[in-house]
Amino acid sequence: MIIDIGSGPNPRQFADIRMDMHDWPHVNLKHDLTQIPYPIESNVADVIFFGDVIEHIDKFKLPEVLKEIYRITKPGGTVDVTCPDVQWIAERIAKNDWNEMANVPWLHFFPDDPFENAMLCLFGGWVNPHEHHIPGMGHVNGFNEKKLKRVLKEAGYQHVGRVPDTRNPEPARGVVLRMLATK
């Protein structure tokens, strides 16, 4: 079974379960992922996609959420987690090389303002004033490779490692931190 947790408006169509707290098209399980337990049996997921969601969960609720995701992952199953790489973003700010390194259009929302573009990646979801009122929007947590690996291991996952996120070309590929963790 494949589960897309926090699937949003663009879920993985091939997922058996597309869970989100909002009534987006194609969501077939409306559930707030911070409400534990999930209405999903234990040890059923071969693969769980947790894409661009973990940064929206506050640090106090995160351990419980990750343990719940671990519960529904079957032995040998994998969770695929993506989020902004705060370390990569901070390095771009410190080195003042955003325009060279962030070489894709979606990383240039603000014309001629690399700092604001970096802030958008760090604090995503707050572009328009109405977004502040949408539950679950806005980044409230941040990760680098070391922290994401630690929280996944604390949840129970054994084999945790970074893999390339191929949605962006080099050098912008580093803006997204992608980890695979196996139960």
C-alpha cells in the first residue's frame, strides 16, 4: 500500500491513500495529520510519502506524528520525506550566491531580491495575507540533514539516508532535503 500523507492539492495519483486535512481534489482520506491516531491500520504501508509537510509541524507535536507514521509503516517499508534544507538556504544567504545557486524559476518569486527569496523558502506558505488563516500553512519547523536523520531515528526508523531530490537541477537541487527511512 502507498500512502501520501499531507498530499495537498497535487497528490501522488498512484497512492492508495491520499490524506490531507483539506478537501483538495483527489484526497480520499480527510484527516488532520496532527490528530493521533490516524484511521489507518498498523503495519500496512509499503511506502509513505511525506513530501514538503514536515516543516509545517511544530517541534512539540513532531515526535508523536513521526511515531504514528512509523506505526502504519510495515516492517521493511519506507518513508520518503522532503523539506527545505535550511542549511543550504543559510549558506546561500551567507555566501550571497542565491542568484547563481538557486537556478530555477520557483526560487525567484521576488525579482531582484535574493534575501526575500531565501526567506520565502524558510518561511514558506506566507506569501499572501490570506494564507495566514489557512490551517497548516506556513513553515514552523526547519531541518538540515543531521536533524532530520535524528528525528526519524528517534521515531524508530533504522536505515535513514539522504538521497537526491531530482525535481530540481544542480545546483538548486540542494534546496530540497530528501531522506528515505526504512522500518
